[in-house]
Amino acid sequence: MHPLFKSNLKFVLGCTIMALMCGMAVFAAISPDLSISTTCNLAQANISPLTDQRHPLGTDGLGRDLAAMLASGAQGSLSVGIFAAVGATIFGNLWGAIAAITGGYAEKIAMRIVDALLSIPSIVLLLFASSFIATPEATRTLPAALTAWLGVTPYSDGLLPYCIVITTIASTTWLESARISRARVLGIMQDEYYQAAIAMGAGNLQILSRHLLPALRGMWVIEATLLTADALIMESGLSFLGLGLGATTPSWGSMLQVAQTSLLYGNIWAAILPGLAIALTALAVYMLGRSYLSLIEQ
Amino acid sequence: MQVSIGERLWQAIPTLLIVSCLTFFLLRALPGDPIDIMLGNAQKDLAPQALDQVKKDLGLDRSAPEQYFLWLASWIQPQSDNAGLGFSYKDGRPVKQVILERLPLTVGLVALSLIGAFTLGILLGLLPPLLTAMRLGLLAESIQGALTFLYASPNFWLAFLYIWYCANTGLATPLPLIGDLADWQMAPLVVPALLLGIRRAAKIALFIGSQMKDEMLKPYYVQAMAKGLSPAQILTRHVLKNCMLPIIQIAGLSLPALIGGSVLIETIFALPGMGRLLIESVFGRNYPVVISLTVLYTSMVIVSNLAADIVNTAADPRLRA
């Protein structure tokens, strides 16, 4: 048995929840008639859970089946969370590591940029970038090749909202990893194996790919897990303001936005379920990160 | 120490310049024209000359870099009237006045939530190590789990549940009116502030928990135990002090997150604060208000980082030398 599983409740629990959420997302991707259940149907709005056989978890204020919405929301929320976190971790670590090994003025300027960006509250940048999705005419100004590749048509935004939200969230979250990785690399540069690699005439690229990045690997995983949860919560906040993935792409955050009006009709489940999905996923990601941390600490 | 504060304030100037420049040009790169949004369909009925006049009044007839330098110059030139930061496109009032109206609410909200997060975080963070020391490990674990769950839940979702709870139990939600805020009456802001700070509190608590776990392995802890001190005494008198430095750092760094959260909390509770103003102004392409708000937010963050450093220096004798 893998040592991770041995008496590690956190890991098992985290894996179970993540498997459940990913399963929902995959189900939403392959299931053909899910779009019927997620179409607005005001005649069946605000059904409570466990009262209607066709809607086991009830419906929201627009009459969309909550179970189906949760599944298709999983697709949007999870992909944003994971891709934004992975992108931010990779970019941030490379930035910090390259700054550290370059040194001199380049390093100073690179880190000053990070400091400046860190003092802008990320909500400002998030609001700016997300405004692109909220204004559909902006998509027409993009190059045709790009819109064709992303599947943008007059009827659908295709992958464009994903790209924008992922880039936006990643571009405000990579800063902390850049700082940490620079500090770590500066530490590693004192180590003997690093000095030996320099003495043997290794180039910057070789040092980066052979010696530094593998040494930072443990940190990457932790950062990526923490950032995944953060990105998930950020996306839900943006969607809640009406700026996230947009109206055509469901996510747990936009479900919460709709739930605001359902609440007026006493439909609390439309608010509880997506929020619970966000919280549980973030929790699972944290637990996975922590159990990985305790594994590498042993 | 004196030198480093002065140096830090000096360094803040290029940061603010970069931030304002970035904001200014990003904002103008956004799709949508402030005049379109302002006039809507009425634009068609307007004579071209009148339209040009509107553009000229707003300073939009100049090129973007020119506008930016004019905006910068308005900082340096002493202004006799309120025109220092320009005028809001929406209602033509001075930006300074528009922002000052909204300032007390957001400052109160963020300050209350920072204080709340700090106190709650320390209190809740002490609980699991204390319970562990009292050999109630299971209870400590479950509190730790609850804290992680709180940290993982979006705070606007918790605000939802709170509103629903209030509506169902007939509990009046005491929400502030603009009149109250002019007098800096903060009592109605307590619940929104707590909801805003709860994730931070959980983060601080979790952090203290893991810090203390490490500290409790050190010889001084064992020695204090052997001396017969109660776990509560050891934790508050000895261990907590050793964990304080990184916590002060976290508290100082939490301002950007709290400001971001305040936008959501203000939206949910319909509070007329700077966060709402920011969203309205970004949607309305109200350039002068957005750029002033961004610079204000950034200066708040810079000042809070500096304050955290000063407190840290005061708390850590090693840094004073």
C-alpha cells in the first residue's frame, strides 16, 4: 500500500471528495441530455429537494435542475481553479528562479514589479479583465484566427471566458510564488551541488531545468493546491458579481448569483448546494496539500 | 529604523506611479466608451458639436498619454478648489468628494474585520493546542477541521446563509444608513465585518495551530510543563509570544484580501462603500473615480505593510539593532 494511504484520513477524504467533483464534471461533459435539465423553465422554479422525482435536488429560481447545474458548474469551477493555479505556480516559480540566478539590475527590476503588483488589491485587476467578458462586442475585436480556435460564434463564447478568467486569476496570484521561489533559489545557490554545477560549466538553462526546478518540486505542489482553492473561491466571487465565466458558461459562483433571487422565494437550497460544493472542493484540495506536506516532511 | 521608514515611503512613490500608469492604460484598453455609457441612446439626438463639447469637457479629446500626464500634474499643482483629482463622469461632482463620502464605511468595515480576524484568529487558534495539551485530541482535531472548512468557504456564501437565517427567525438585520456613517457609527457594521474577516480569522487560527505544534516540541515547553505550569499559562505566556511575529506579518498582508472581500460584502449587504463605488465606476467606465480609488487602495496596502513592519520591529528586539 502506498504510504500516503496508511492511516491518513485526510488524504483519503480529500481524494474521495475530489473524485466525486471531478466525476460530476466528467459526467456533465459526456452526458448528452444535461442541457435540457439546465434550460430555464419557470413553471418548475424553486422546487425543494426530495419532493419531485424528476428533480432529486430541486430546482433554482429559474427552474433549472440543481443536480444538473451542480454537475455542469463543476466543469467550469474546477477547470478554472486547477488551470489558474497550475499556470500561476509555473509562471511565478520561473519568474522568481530566473530573477534569482540572473541577479543584478534585472533581478531588482523583476522583484520591484512583483512588489508593485502585490500592493494593488487583486480585485481591481480582476474587475478590469473580467469586464472583457461582460462586454460581448469586445470579442469581435479579437483576431479571427483566435476566435475560431477558441470556438467563439455569435451564439456562444466558446472557450474565451475560460481563457480570460484563468489568465486573470493567474495573473493576480503568481506574485507570492515568485517571491517564495526567489528566496528558495537564493538559498539553494549557497549549496555545494549548485556551486559544483557552476564549476562544471553548466549553463543557466541547464541549472534551471536540472538542478533548481526539481529542488523546488515539493513547494510547487503545496503552492498549487493552496492556489487551486483560492482560485476557486475567487472565481465564485467574480461570477457572483456577474463577471466570472459569463452567462453562457455555468459555474458554482454564477449559481450563487441566481440563488440570490431564489432566496426571496424561500429557496435556500439553491444557495446552500453550490456554496457547499465550493467549500468542500476547497477543503479537499487543502487536505490533499497538507497530507502531501506531511508525507514529504517525514 | 527611522531611515528605513523614510526609505520605504520614498520607495512607495515609484510603486504608486507604476500602479497608476498600469490602471490608467488598462482602463482605457477596456472595451466601451464612457460617453456611450453616460448618454446611451440620447447620443443619437445630440448634435456632433455638442458631443465634441462633452468630450472636451471630460478631457477625452486628448490622447491617452496626454490625459495621464494631465492627471499626474493635477497632483503636483496646488488646486484652489476641489478639482485636485478631477470630476466624476457620472454626476460631475469632484472625485475627492465622491470618494470621501464612501470612505468611512469601507475603512470602518475593513478595520473592524481586521481587528475581528486578529482577535478571533488568536482565540480560536489557541483552542486546539490547548485541548491537545489537555489530552482532548479528538475535540482539537474537530475544531481544526471546522476551521479549515471556514477557511474553505467563500465569505459571501456565509453572508447569504446569515441573511437567510435572519429572514427566517425574524431577527432584524441592523444595517447602516448613510446618515449613520457620516457620524462614524460603526455598530451596524459588526456582522458584515465579521463575515468579511472570518476566512482571515480561520487562516490565522490554523497558522497559529501549526506554529504552536512546532513550538510544543521545543525544550522550553517541556521544561515549563515539568515546572507544573498549567497548559493555558504556558501557551499564552510563552508559546504565543514566540508565534506572534509571523502572525503580525500575516495581519499586515491581509489588507488586499480584505479589500477584495469588502467589494463582495458591500454588494450583498447593499452597503454604500468604496467597493460598490469601484464596481459601479468600472462598469460605467468612470475613469477618474477608478484611478483615484486604485491609487487610494494601493496606498492603504503600502501603509499597512509598513505598519506591520514597524509593529514587527517593536515586537522583535533582534530587528532593532
